[in-house]
Amino acid sequence: MKDHILTQSGWIKAVGTKPIPGYPGYWITKDSRVYNKYGRLLGHHHRGHVTLCIAGMPEVRLIARLILETFIGPCPAGHCLGFKHSEGQYSFEDIEWARRYGK
């Protein structure tokens, strides 16, 4: 069931979610919600980070970067994470792969 997430209530349709590349069992939405393989919504750390586990090892990742990697693809050479607005929102509409300054 690639388009469903398992929750305590059973399988639910994963509307607007996509699996996070390289992190089996984790899903993300464009508005920065991250779910584990049990359908549990994961909490965010301060400054927009989330902890994901791969092969039993925890990894702290920036949610904005996970959104772009999932919905756009890997960061192109010479680019970095950029925010379109100064508030630093972590939704798909507010972030982009931006050219590095001076490149």
C-alpha cells in the first residue's frame, strides 16, 4: 500500500504525502508534517529539524531540505537551501534550491 500509512486505527490514505528518499518507512507532506511507518506524526526539534532512524541509527535532518529532496529532487550542484520569505517558514511554497552567493 504505497499510498497509505498505517495508524493505530488501521491503514489511511496518505493524501499529499510522499515517502522520504533514503528513509524507508518515513513520509513527508509539503507543509512539513513527517510521519513514521506507524502513521505517527513526528515532532519537530527547534529550528526545524526532525530525527529519523535508518538501520537503527538516529539522524537529525532539516525538514525544509527533506521537503525539497522528496518533492523536487536532490540539491543541484552550486545550489543550497533558500527561503523565499524572511520568516523562515518550512513549507514547500516558502523554500527552494537557490544558487549559492557568488556562484
